Amino acid sequence: MTKLGDHLSIGQVAERSGVPHTALRFYEDRGLISSERSAGNQRRYPRTVLRRIAFIRAAQRVGLSLEEISSALATLPKDHAPTKADWARLSRNWQEELDARIDALQRLRDRLTGCVGCGCLSLRVCGLYNQDDQMSHFGPGARLLKPALEGGV
């Protein structure tokens, strides 16, 4: 166990990381970070939590899900700060997936540019047109956009 001076209160972590208290509690509930409890039952986080939070926020910014982030964090040491090699290994694992997402988003952007501003004058060839809500049986949301993001349409 580390010395009390090596631990931060939830307020200190929120201030140092720029992440609200509520998000820290949420991350902890999801198992992304952990804390110990003081004698007064207050959360105390090891200083290494700041690196984990920075990693979580960066991963979210590039579009990774909390499940993907959780899986990655599960491979990292809990008792000390991850090393540069740890971060490099994780980023290599995501490189291909991120490249695929970038490609899919660029293709979607290129297709939408000719459609969104036109008032849909070309409904016969529009890849997003859903006449009479025929896609409703596939569930909620923009069902015709999903194939475009996954490499289709």
C-alpha cells in the first residue's frame, strides 16, 4: 500500500485531470479506475490514476468505446503507472481499427456531400433514402448509414 501522500482526493483528481467528479465515479463504477477508502470513507486515488484518466479521455476522443478502453486497461498494471512501452503496445493494437474508421468516415463524408445539400432530388439513387420507413424492422436509428461506416454503401 502506498503512503497517504501518494493518494489524491476525488476533488484533487478532478482538478488535476479536468474530469468532473461524476465522470470519475462513473469510471470507477465501470472498473476503469479504482480508489481506496480513507478512515472517513472518502475516495483516495493513487497518483497513477491521472495517467489512466488521460488515456481514457484520449481513447474516447478517437472514438473508442468504453468496452474497448476497459479491455485495454485490463492489460495494464494496477499497482504502478503504465510505461511508454505499455502505451505504444496499446496504440499499435488500435492503429488498424482507427485507420478503417477514418477511411469509412471519409467515404461517408464524400457521399453525403452530394446528397445532404441537394434536397434529395435523386431519391432513386440515394443510398440513404428509406421510403415508407421500410428499415424500421431492423431497429431504431439511421440503419442505412451503418453499412457506410462499416465499409458498405
